[in-house]
Amino acid sequence: MPYTLFAIPLNMGTGTWIITIITGLGFLIMFSIASAGGDYQGLINTTLENDALTREKKNRKK
């Protein structure tokens, strides 16, 4: 265990550290891809438009 200082408090072995690091890197990569390809502005606009339509329908019923 080369990192016994970190492994003792968390009680993690070398294999667990490797899996944790790979999983963390995978999350960062997938989050970056999703953020780069995501259309957040379009999502916000669609949500606001749907909210306005719902409020308009609700006001007509009253």
C-alpha cells in the first residue's frame, strides 16, 4: 500500500482506491460531455413557455 496515510482513515485498500479514481474520472468526463452537448438554454425556454401556457389555461378556467 503506497498511500497508507490515506488508506487508514477510510479503511480502503489499493483496489478500492483504483476503482474510486476511475469512477471519479469517468464521472468528470461524462459530465463534461453532457455539459458541452446539452441545450440548457433551450430547456429553460421550453420550461418557461410550458409554464406560461399552463398559467394561461388555469386563468381561463376561473
